[in-house]
Amino acid sequence: MQSNQVQQGEVFPRYQNVNEMLKHAFDNYKGLPSYTGLDYTLSYSDLDTLSARFASFLRHELGLKEGERLAIQLPNILQFPVVFYGAIRAGIVIVNVNPLYTAREIKYQLCDSGAKALVVLSNIAQNAAAIIEETNVQKVIVTNVADLHPFPKRSLINFVVKYIKKAVKPFKFKNAIALRKALSYPLKPFPEPTPNNETLLILQYTGGTTGISKGAMLSHGNMTSNVWQMSTHMPDAFVEGKEVFVACLPLYHIYALNLHALAAFARGEHNLLIPNPRDLAATVKVLSKYAFTVFVGINTLFTALCRFEPFKTLNFSKLKITSAGGMALTEDAANAWQAITACDVCEGYGLTETSPVVCGNFSYDIRRGTVGVPLPETEVKLIDADGNTVRGESGELCVRGPQVMQAYWNNEAETQKVLDSEGWFKTGDIAEIDEEGLIKIVDRKKDMILVSGFNVYPNEIEDIVTKMDCVVEAAAVGIKSEKCGELVKLFVVPSASSVSKDTIMAYCRKNLTPYKVPKTIEFRDSLPKSNVGKILRKELRE
């Protein structure tokens, strides 16, 4: 069993609840910029005022009670932190909903969580409107993309989005109110919530890429503990009031939520909101205006930006931390990023159920190919298929610590499958731990390919293949074989039409053991990805 105890001399406060954390930020960083989105910046004082108004609206005008649920379906726009912090200040449990979800997926999450209200962006409201009458949602708060911008910029942007770009499809809610109207109600006092460590803060639904989406119950203690753990583990990323964080990953995703909206916010940092990182030109335009110091991304984003010529012209002189998570970081992506930015990528690992960070590299001692060591107060161990602890070999990674979720919402059966009576959480990831305590994630347990009794891990094949200049992206999956049980199939996004499968196959034969060599290769224009850019092998297998 591997654990990381607290080092002496840590200077970061450990808050009892998120409300206490927010109060500290609002009281101490009033004049500093908090978030910038679509060329407009809100100060900490602005956010204090707006979130207090939204909290008052939730309690008085909507009549929501402490512990009831509010669903938030917003991309990275300024309204997100206003609504998020307002809900926390009102004692309301937050349910983050992916803006890309279909009507069916939205309905499932709203019904499962029992959300009483929904905040949604008009651009994506059509799907929610189609099913809202089949849920328990009593009120829908609708916002347009530039609602928090000053006039006349607000009116101009909203007009262009709706009438020129035609990005707002028709929708209708019976019980809707505009966010601007909600924020215009007089501020009224209400009993201040006094949450403890065990008080539920967020129902964060898993991606559902391996089955039905489950709501991880994350408490105030889970989230504040992980903020303290991250800050203590990597203090140079959180110099008080000095950092400019690039928020490319969506705030409704647990990693971005805790890193940007809680950890960075608690230290008075400035977050640059990128609504759509796939729009590389728009992303680079934002980055060109700021001396950003911390960049948080995912392997596919690093690859895309490094292949985008305008990105290479940016000034990276202030960039000191690049953090990667969400999926395996390939050596090719890490090398390309360092060559362009002169900043090595610091890879970590976590899950929705662990609030989310479990381990990470130290910024001053990055070990490529590993996800570093456990965060303070985090224990890890490896187990075999029978649940026995193993050492010196790969096994399923299990985690215990203050960041581990309470349970899955209304799902005792699934909770018991992953969380035992001693607090150990089974991650479903196969890992190795070396003699220095460094953790290497081999692959997802469910993604492993079994070829004639041999374990084949897709990450290894993908890392080898993406080193080829002619390959943009790759994904390996298992296909059924009567002779071998399974064989490897490789999906490739080539860099040019002239690329041949024979060339890639020859490279694989040279660099991989025979049973790991793909049996077939299929070229694709693109690979299916999740909302944060993680390649979805499940869809490729279907």
C-alpha cells in the first residue's frame, strides 16, 4: 500500500466547507479579475454581487430549500460561475449537465437527480425543452450567451448569435424566466447555510461511456479536501493573486470545476474561459491577449494546438505549468508541446468519484510516462482479479482518501461494486507502482484486449503509432476472433490521403510484439470523443 503523508510547512488553508472558501475569496480579492469570457471580465466583487443575487432568487423567488437540486447546463461562459457560486451560497445541491447531451440523456439525469430547477443556455435549450414536462423540474432559467456583458455589447453579441449565426434553435418552456430577470430581483436575506464535511455539494454524473451514467455524491469535505491536496502538491501553480489559468476544459467537468472554479478561485487567480476549444483560431485569439501562466488540457487538445501554426506564434514566456489529465498523455504530444512552449507537461490522474485528483507529478520533477505520486492523505494499492493486494506487478488501482465520494446517488448496488466498507474505491484502471511510488496507468480494465491469453493495452499501441508523423490520432480496440479470442483493430486519422496502411502496419511490426500488432487498420476522418476530448473506444467497438 502506497500513501503520501502531509509534508511539513504547508501554507494553504484547509476550509471546512466551500461556503467558507468562497467567503475568503470574495472578502480578500475584491478588485482582482476572476473570470474573463468573450472579451469581458468580472472581478471578484462583481461575482460576489451577482452570485448573492442569484442565491437570493433561488431561495425567495423559486422557493428552493437547502439540499434541493439545481441542474446547470452551461458551457464555459461567465454565467456559469455566477450560477454555481449562487447555488452554493443558497445551500442548493448542484447537478452539472453536459450541454452536448441529447434529450434522452438530459431527461435521465434530471429525473435521476430529482432536480427542481434548470439553468440552460438558449443555444442548447431545444433538447431540454423537448423533455422538460417529463421531469420534476418546476422552473427553467434561460440565459443568452452575452447576458452578463454591458450594453450595447450584450445586445450586439446576442443579436449576432441568434439572427446572423442562427445558433439559437426554437424552443419553449412553460415555466421559464430569463437569467437577467432573475438577477434583477431585490436582494433579500435568508438563513446562511452551515454545511459540514458530510453535506452534499454536487451530484457529478459519470460520463456514461461504460454504461448508464451514475451520480457521484461529492460532499463539501470531498471538494475542499481535494482543493487543499492539489494546492499543497503543486504550490507553484497557485501563487496568490498572480496566476492566469487557461480554462479550456469545460467547467461542468469535475477536473475543470475543482481546479478552476474552486482551487484557483480560492487563491484569487484569473480564469480565462474558452467556450469552444475545438475552435482553434478563437482559442489562440484569446491566448494572444494574456500572459497566461497555467494551461490545463487533454492529450487531443495538445495535439490539435501543436499542429495549428498560429498557436506556435504565441508568447509562452510566462507559462510555467501545463497540466494534463482526462486520458493518457502520449509521448508525441508531450514532446511537441514542450518543443513549442518550452514547458513540460505535468501529467496527473483522477476520476469523477475522487473529486477528482488522486495523484500527479511534481512540477519540479516530472517523470514522463507516469502520473506521479499520490496527493497528500491519499492511499493507493493494487489488487488482482480476486481482490488480493499485489506488489511488483500490475493490478487494479484502488484509492482511499478524503476526496473519495460518499456513494452513487440512489444506487446502492453500483456503490457496493466499487466502494468497500474500509473506504477503498476500485477505479477500474490497471496500474503499476514502481519502487519510488510513481504510478503508471496501464489502461482501463474494460479496454484491455485479450489476445490468446495475453493482455494487450490499447494505450501502448496508440502511443507507438502516434509517434509516426503521418498519424494525427489513433485508437486501438479488440475485435472477436474464434482462434485467438480477440485481435487488435486500429483506427487511424492519417495526416494525408497518401498515407498507406502498409506503412503503418510495417511500423507496428517493427515496434510491437507480434500478438500486439493490429490485425486490421481502418482510416477515419476523425475519432469519436467525449465532451472533454477523450477518445471513445466504446463507440469504435460497436
